[in-house]
Amino acid sequence: MKLEQLIEAIDARVLQPGSKGRTEIAHVFAGDKMSALLERAGPETMLVTSLANTQLACVAELMDCPALCLVDGAEPDPTLLEAAARGDTAVVVCALDMFETCGRLYRRLYGDDSRRS
Amino acid sequence: MITSCFPIVGGKLDDAGSASRRLKEQLKQIGVDGQIMRRIMIAAYEAEMNVVIHAFKGNLWVRLDRDRFNMEVIDQGPGIADLDLAMKPGFSTASAEAKQLGFGAGMGLPNIKKASDLFEVDSHAGKGTRVRSTIYLKTQAVEQPGGRGLSVQAELCIGCLDCLKACPTRALRVWNRRPSILSTLCIECTTCIGVCRAGVFKIRETGRNNQPREPIAEAAPQTLVIPRAFLTQFGSKIPPRIVLAVLRNLGFKDIRFTEEWEKELRRTVRSYAAEQQLYPVISPICPAVIGLIESQFPSLIAQIAPFMTPIEAAVEACSLRMATFVPACPSQRTLLEQADLSGRLRIVNPAELSGRLIPRLRTQSDTPASIQKQNTRPTRNGSHGPAVLEAWGVDNVVEILEKTEKGLAGEFRILELSCCEKGCYGTPVFEENPYVAQKRWSASGLERWRPVNVVSAKSPYRARTGMRLDADMGKAIEKLARIDELAASLPGRDCGACGSPSCASLAEDIVLDRHPGLECPVLRRGEP
Amino acid sequence: MNLNQIVAALGLQSLTPASAESLQIEISRAHASDLLSDVLANAPSGGVLLTIQVHLNVIAVALHAMQAAVIFTSGMVPEEAVRNKAMEEGIPLFATKESTFDAAGRLYGLGIRGQHE
């Protein structure tokens, strides 16, 4: 699914647009432990986290991860955005908490299948 | 051989990662990619961050050999007081500041070890720490660890080696506790799925190009093709007709069973066999058996009745509409992926479909009073007749094919062979006992006859050449000689400790250079 | 939806024997986070917590934040000491092989929400 569609689902603001050629997202991983984010980051993965430090951009660059989503309306350091620009990583921020963010992204990615029949 | 050194400055969390980044640039230039690159990056970054968080300064040394990546991260710092504790997942001595930034999960050293093929750490309190990691470059087997239709979660492996012996084509290897499937040998039969206690092997979930997971609900295509067994997997309180009703509610108005095409195929093969001279005729009901014949028994290919397997015939039948297919095994999965040239096919694995159903099923389970009297006459599925041999299970199938090859099965006119017990009921992907499942289906009263077509195979079944030692016959013979010689020098225990299922396989692996650093650990230990 | 239904719907593995009453609790909120400070500050009380943080402190924090249960995701399972403490304090623990993202997505599909709506 295209990054734009996911951004729309969570009403996120784009802080760094990332590379035009890398907007296809197939998986999302959410968490706040760098080791776990490192392990799960990949070329079609978007990372969702409440962390906002520069190392996120480094991890994204090393693992060819195209997009970072910060939650809780976090305002990242300018250094994060610079590092993300260098690595061609998109950075978006949304005002929702991590659970809401995940819930809406999941629904957008996989469809809502618990409609009561 | 290339040697580089990337310095690391301790303490500055913001700037950290530069050594790993520079390493990545270098590796990209020489073409390291994919899974190998990921593992190297994980090892390098975790090692670098350890220096930044815990030490004053350090260096990331890299030596690149032809077939392996060697890394040494040496730092000057307080050192590690208790190495065993440091290797324990979850244990961390990182500062509160580092933890707030998401570090200090206590997974650094364990993750480096997991990413590495060889790993060593040593440290002296008050002096510093040295972490060494080796990651083998190439090989095909490691890069694409699955057979085409299988996925391998190597990290779940407990090292029991049961899979090595069970695989009928000796396609499995376990190198450094990392299971790999040699895809040229794999026939996608489900044996490893059934045998593995740790759940390492599964039917692959994403497409070959790693397409995203299929959403099921929104704009669900109308037609669903499933193995009958799927309806029988939800326990004794939820009979097949309830599962069927819930599937309809999900939006699938037209639900078909792969067995409809299988039944018709059996009937057709019976007529076909009557006109043949060469017996027995092999009925292509199980795609994994076809794979087995194509790889291990190519002399029997001519005896396979020239029709498509049931799942392929089902795809043909649905080719003019959008349809969702549920494969019962990796072999079916691969066939579906190959058949999906128009992109019209949706493939959903059984576990995923069950997962969607379960919340709805909970609200619908039968109370005993509401179950109507079921038709309990068992359904005749096999084409029974004195000259038809029906057999299940990979061991039985292999034995029967061996007999056939030797000309000892001429008393049978038709062989109906399946790798799984009772056909798709017995796939390990379904948990219910195959006999119980089949009985549940026959008691369900859902059996209906619908006209379906059997389709002639588009291209003839062909021997698989991936197993050849070499495309050049001369070189192949040479390699065979070397394999034999090497095999003779091995203990002959077939113990599996080297990661290959037998000594003969190890000899083959070494001569074909399937993996770096292969050797017999028993010989190395010097046991008699 | 009550906790029991959630456990069944998601196929959660039970890590502590939970009392019948605690399983009947109605759940409408959830929080996803691996940073204990964030849980303490932001988790909605009476909700379930999704996390991969298996450190002993997670129990104390979950109690303070009045979480109805803790669900460990991504196959993470805390040690015996942590499970024992949870049993002492009466807080049910569960585990799932699914990631935080997938578990959150499925809970969201069942009607569970985060702080904001």
C-alpha cells in the first residue's frame, strides 16, 4: 500500500517526504526498543514508535527502511530530520497514541473484517 | 581480501552509527545485499552502539574474505564484569538515559550472536571488550532459505535435527542452528512442517516478490476454493455447515472444494488407464508426489496421466473471475503463485482464513439441540476397484515408487498416491486428526455433485535438472568420483551433526560447495 | 467485550492463572508501549497493555497505571519471577506470537480504542 494512503488513515503530518521511489509499504512494526526496531526494519516496512531520537534515522538508513512514524505528536530534533533526509527516509508524525495509530493503520492495510453480520 | 577500520567515539549517542553507515557503503560497492547485508548491519550496529553506550572509544575492524565477512569491534572501556550475564537476553547495564532513548533492552550481544555464523566475545574488567563476528557470504541456500512455497523461521530452531532425516529428498540442512532448504531438491511435500516441533516451517505467506498480505474482506472476490478439510478444523461443536455459513457471511457467495476436481480427475484417469499399455498409470492428484517423481523417479514420468493436478484445474475453471484460493500445502501454494499470471488470483493461507473466522465462529457455535440429523453414510472418495492402489504418506509413496521403478507394481493399473494422510485432510497445516476430519466431512451432509472439468496438462511433466551435479556431463562425473571418495572417508553414521542428513549428503555438499566451512565434527573430535 | 472474549478472539496464551472475576472485566481501551515511563504517564486505566518489555518493573508499572492485564507480544515471555509477582499482585498476564502492531490491529477491529478516539 502507498505511504500516502497510510498517512491519510492516521491524519499524520509529513515532516520529511523521503524518496519518491520508496513509498510502497507492505509491513508495519511498532515499538520503542531500538534492538527490536533494528531487527524488524526493512525495505517495505514502516516503523511506528514513540521514540524521537536521531538514531531512528540511522537504523532506518542501515536497514533500507523507507518510513518512520512518530506518535503522540512528538516533535523530533532537527538532527533526526537531517539524518532522515540524508538517508532518504520519510518521517511523519501523528497526534494519536501508539495503539490508535496501529489500529487504524492495520484496518487500512488489511481491511475491517469484524463487522457484525 | 579487504581490511578496513572504522573508529567509534564513545558517549555521543546522537552521532552514533557512523561506523556502521560507512561499512554499509563499502559493502554495497562490492554487491553484498539482501539477508546477508541485514545480518551484517544488525551485528555492526549493535556492536557499535555497545561501544557508544558503555565504552570510551573503539574501532570497528572489518576483514572481507572471498566467502566471509569478519568483524572485530574492540573498545577501551570498563569491560564486562560477567560475560554470562551479559549474554543473557534482557540483561543490561545501560544508563537510564540510554534506556529512555530505547536502548538497553539487553539484546545487543545476543542479537549479534544470532546474526552471526561464528561469534566470540571476551573482555577484561577495567580494560575493554572485544566482539568478533563472522558471517558467511553467498550461498544460494542461505540467501533463499525456503523451498519455493515454504517459509523458514530459522530463529525458532531448537536444534533437534528431526527434520534432516525426515525429508524424503534430503533437501534440508541445519547449519549453525539455522535450517535451510535447498530449493533445487525440495518437492514441497509438508514433511518438514509436520515433523518440526518448533514451528520453523510454514507455507509461505507473501508472494515471491514479497507482495503484501492479502486483505480478505474489502471487496472480497465472490468465489472461494478450499480443501474440504478446512471446514472440519474447528472442533466437534462447530460442524462444517456452520463454517460454511460464516464463510458466506464474509462475502464468498460461491464456495467450491478442491476435491470436486480431484474426484473428477480420478474418474477420468480410470478411463484413461483403460486405454494404456504401460502400467501402472500414476494419477496426478497430489502435486508434491509429482514433484517427487520429477526429481527422484524421472523414469516414471511417462506413466503420469497427462492431466493437471486438481488445484490447477480449479484455477483454470475460475480463470474468468476473481477467486480466492486456500492452499493446503506449500506445493499447492507454489502452483497457485505460478498460475497467477493475471494477478486475479488471491491466495490466502489456511491459518489466516481461520484467524478471520474464529471471532465470528465464537458467536455461532451449535448447541446440541440445534444440530439436525446428519447424513452419516461415508462418502466414497477413492476410485475403488481391485486394480487401483491408494496410498498415503511420504514413506509409503517412496517405497511404492521404488517398486514401480523396478517393475514390481505391474499388478496395479492405477496408483493414487498422496504425501499426506487421507489426502489433504492429513496436511500438517490442519491440526485435526485426518480420520476425524474426514468423518466429520462425510457426516456433514454437505456433499453435492457439481459438474467440473478435468484439464489436460498444458506442458508435459518434466524431470527436474536442478539436482544434476553439473550441467557438463564430464564435470558431473568428476564430481561424482570426488563425492564417492570423500564419502568413503566419513564415519558413515549419518548422525546429522554436520547439518547434512547423511554422510553421503555431506560429501555432496562439500564437493558442490553449498556452504563454507563444512566438515565432519565427529572426525574433527577424533572419535573412532 | 470482556477479557475472556479477548483472550479467545486473539488466541492468547495465558501466563498466569486468572481468576474468573478478572476475566469478566469489560475492556474498552488499550495502550501499546515499551517505555515504562510512558505507560505510567499515559496508559488509560482499566485497559490492557501491549508490550515486549518483559522486565520485572513492568508489573509494578502496570499496577500503578491500573491496567486490567498485560499482553506480551512478538513471542516475548517474561521470566518466572515476573509471572510470580504478577500472580501475587493479581494482574493477569498473556502472551501472543503476533507483533504489537498485529495484536493492536486485531483488538482495534474488536472495538478496543486508545486514549484518543
